[in-house]
Amino acid sequence: MLFFDAHCDILSAVTTPEELFSNNNHWDVDRALSNGSFVQVFSLFAEGKDSNEIKYKMEKQIDLALLAEKNYPDRIKLIRNKDELSHFIGSSESKKINCLIEAEGAEILGDSLSELDRLYDAGLRILTLSWNYDNAVCDSIAGNNRHNGLSAFGRQVVKRAGDLGIIIDVSHASDKTFSDVAQISEKPFIASHSNSRSVCSHRRNLTDEQISCIAKGGGVIGINLCPDFLNNSGNADIMDIIRHIEYISALVGTEFIGFGCDFDGIDNLPAGISGVQDTGKIIEALLRLNYKEYEVKDIAGLNFIRLLHGILTA
Ligand SMILES: [Zn+2]
């Protein structure tokens, strides 16, 4: 069954293309493909006080992904447009991983809208508006409410992203940023790696209203495996993952749910999950419940694929 993971931080944990194929982190190509067909969103991610330094590190990570694709074309392929996505769906190359590039924080833009166009040309297809810092585009849920939501520049960025076919991601955004995006976005938007705040009260999770809003717009929510976002106790297992899926399904339906596992972006994993090789266990747990097989396929990957079909250009 095709698995689509909308968030992984492995690019910030390795320095060479070869390390992507096999390593001791949560995620590598060999283990991702051990369960079958797999699409991975690679996050560009860096911590730091200086936004120029963050941008520099993120650029290095995009270079690493491009180098991996160039040096190992039979093992790794970046999806840039609808045709490439269709080709992937129609093929059965089990040794190749298909990927998309996402930036975790608009720091990568500096303060220039034309950077969005340049990054699009380089392969960027998803923009997570912020990480844990307020930036030139918007406020983070962990920030200081610098702009009270989206800045004027942020509004231009959301609009230009829509024109280019870059998906806007509101995971980590402040609640006011979320509502500003919901108000102005003309395209479906996603929360790539966030859960339900009703099930687990962490601020990184989504309120019922936000979940309904994403679904109404045709977006998708990627379930995050971070134990702190799964269960208020901070201890979680596979059933906690299922609990968030159950809750969101009951609220809006199975067609708006996917996965954004956050491998190599989180310190701990739920009991029973040691890395990407164990994503199949979550799917098996879903199949044992009352879901129809097509619904499990949707959650495992097809909901995100459908979203991409609607937003990527030909
Ligand atoms: Zn994150």
C-alpha cells in the first residue's frame, strides 16, 4: 500500500547523499521502501537565532537532495509537477523513493518574494510558514505574536505560492496566522504534521474548528508521531495514533487525513515504532478496525496524492 509521509527532517541530520540510503536515524530510503511504495516530503529545517543562518542551512539541504537525485537517479526522484506524479503512480519501481521538498519556515525566503519563485524553480513545493519562531511572513504558535498573524509580506507570499503551485502548510503557525491563511488562501492548504487538540491539548495540535476549516478547503492533515502531541501524558503507543485518526475521521471524514510522521524531527517515538520501517504497523492497526480498505489507502497516502494533483502544475 502506498505510504505518503508529509514531514521528515532527515536532511538536517545527514551530510552526504549516501547517508540517506542507510543510517541509524529514524528514516532512510532502504527502510522507507521496506513496506512498499513510499513518497517522502523532505523538510528543510534549521534552528538558530539568525534568520540568515537558517536560510543558509536550508539551502544546503536542498542542494543535498538535488545532489542525491543527480547521483542516484535510479533510487531517488523529486516530484516537481503533475506529470511526474502521474508517472510515479503508474509505475511500480520499488527501488526508487519519490520525494517532495518542503521548507519548515519562511526564513528561507529572507524578505524577498522573488526568492519564492527561485526556490520553486529549485524544487520547493510545500512552504511551512513557520517553525517555532515568528518570521517575516507570520507568527508561530511558539512565538511572540510579532505581526498578529500574517504580515503584509506574508499575504503576498500566500498569494504567490497559490499562483506557483506551492502548497501552504500551517503546522507550527499561530492560531491567528491560521485564521488569516484560511481567510485569504484560494487553494487547499495543509497541516503537514499536527494532531487534534481535543484529543491531546498541546498547542501544536489543531482545534476542531481548524480541522473543519482545513477539510472544508479540501486540505489534508498529517498525523504527527511525536508522543507529546499524541497523548497528554507524553507516553504514547500506536493506539494513540489511531485515536487521533478516529477523532478526525468522526469530525470531518477519512478523506482529509494523512501522515506527517516527523521522523528525525522528534526525540521520542511511540512505543512499537522504532523508525520509518514500522509505518506498516499503523496501517495494519487501521485495517484491523472497521475502516474499509479504500479508506485506509486514502489515509496511508492517496489523500495527499489527490491534493498534490489539484495543486501541482502540469
Ligand atoms: Zn515541525
